[in-house]
Amino acid sequence: MPASIQIAPTNARTSTRKNVLTRAAVSALCAPSVFNTQPWRWRITGDTAELRADRSRQLPVLDPDGRLLTVSCGAALHHFRTALAVDGVRPEVTVLPDPVGDPDVLAVIACGPHEEPPTAVIRLFRAMSVRRSDRRPFADEPVPPAVLARLCAAGRIGTAHVQLVRDRDVVGLAVAAVHAAGRELADPDYRAELAAWRRRGDDTRGDGLPGYTAPAPAARPVPVRDLAATGPETATIHDAPPDADRFARYLIVHTENEDPVAWLDAGEALSAVLLTATVEGLSASPMSDLVEVPASRQILRELLGGLGHAAIVVRVGITEHRRPTATTPRRGTDDAVDTTERRLSAPQVPAREATGPTTGAGRPDAGRATTRP
């Protein structure tokens, strides 16, 4: 979380609704986003929180239609739901309340009735502050099938679903990654956009990609994005057996439809999968490059049997590193949350966990009172 965010005791029954909503928005600032752009802004009124797309943070080359921006905002929405639920409040969400008049308002959230948070939601909330995107190679240890099944179940949100890539289809995923890298790195506008979001060690901006997020080169079954690329290098599929990521597994988050509502669902599914992976003790990293180039995205659609629209790929595995990867920077509360109240605390996890399911869909189900346009 950002350094300015402090954990302190809270009580949703005695706090004002504005305070409760602000705490949830502050907690949601640690959500993942493409290139760590954090393309959202929260506006808190007395009774509602408004999630807005920040178009100044959209990537015009990589994401011209705003699909990945919306997926990123969906991840922030899921984080918000989780934080609000842990504060004992059922989230009541309206997505895209005015898609014609003000399409940048992606969701409006109100406080529903008080509900004790189940154990599963408490665990997801705890994972929010420790989750990292870990692009380092994974250990030579398989992920148990039951855990993979729980990750897929966690991502069933709205119109979003998660499909585990079969072993025989990993080569198709590799072809998609190589094609995406070749197309993007050959484009000087893409390279300029990537460079604009890279951050040096002395950079104090609370966004972007610090140098430590770029892993050392290694032969892998599916190449990862080269965040340090400065020229038209290309990824390759190695003839020799890879020496890294041999036990990585890949999940495709996909949707039934191709519209902003579906993209929000995909973002919530992405957040649920990543947080559930953290709860399960796994490391994970999103792979948005596989959906940024039309031809690569078409390969993913074929892997889905033509039955879904790929929104993002998630790479999961068991880490072989003793130290967790470093946190990426985050924008300050004053920059990302529009409210007169400053530096409010994130909700505290209850000392005694409430009873409830420990597995299943990775979101506060009771809070999925979502109104759609």
C-alpha cells in the first residue's frame, strides 16, 4: 500500500458513510493495473463512492480503445468491494450509470446493510496489501490441481470466466507471446510509450515500472514482456528445454461479451484470481501483452474454442525466492481520492474471524448487488 495509508481500528456502525467509503477507496489504491498506470480516480460524496476512469493515464498506443484501462479499474472495484465488506458493509454497486452522458463514471457504490464479513473475504482483504506481481521464474514444483480449480472458481464473476491453459496448448500461448513481442517492439511508438512509464531509482512519482520489475532474461515456455527493451528485439521460442518456469501454469480471463461492462467484470475476476493466489501461497503476474495485439488475441480466442473474448492472461506458480519481490509505487491518497477528508485509515481485519466459507468465488458474494445499464 502507499506509505501514507495507515491501518487503524474502525467501526462501520459508528463511522459516517463517507468515512467508510473513503477507507475502502484508499485500500483499493493497491489494485494492479497495466504498466502500473493506476488509471482511476475515486470521488466520495456523503453517501456514495464514484469510480471514474482517468483518461490522462490511458495508454494510447498499447490500449487505444481503453479496454485494459477498464480492466484495471475493474480490479480496483473488486478491491473496493472487498475492503467495504471487511468493514462490515454490503456494497451496492451500479456499473456505468450514465454510459452516454458520462461514460467515464464506471461504477457508483453505496453502503448497504451491515453484514459480518465471512472468513474468505477477510483473507482476500489481508492479501491485498501483500500481493505482488512477480515476474521472476517459478520453482520446479507443480501447483496442485485443487488450487488451480479454486483460482478458476474465484474468477467466475458476472460475465467473466477463467480457463486453465492445457499443457498441450502452452505452445500456442508461446506463439501468441512471441508474435505480440515482435509486433510491439518493432513499433517505435510502443517503445516510446513503454519508456515513458519506466521509472529510475530516484524517481518519486507514485506510478509506473521501476527497474526492479524487469526480471533477468531466461528461456521460458512462454516469454514474458521485456520491460527493459529499448530496441526492436524479438522474443523467441527456444528449441532446447526451458530452464525457467517449467511448472508455471497459465489462466485466461475471458468474457462472454466485448464491452465496458464485460471489461469491468474481467478486472474484478483478475483481482479475485490474484488475491486468491496470494491466499493460496502462490506467486502470480498478469500478462496483458498477449491481448494487446489482435493476432495474438485471436490465438487466445482459438484456445478458448471461440467461446469467449480473452481479457488478460495470468501466470501462476510457486516461488523459489525467499524474499518477496519489492512493491511497486502507488499514487498518494490526495491524488487519487477526491474528498475533503485526508489520510483516513484502511479497515482493520477483525481480531476474530467470522465463520464462513474458505473457498469459492473470490469476491464478497453478498455484495454483488450490481445494477447494470
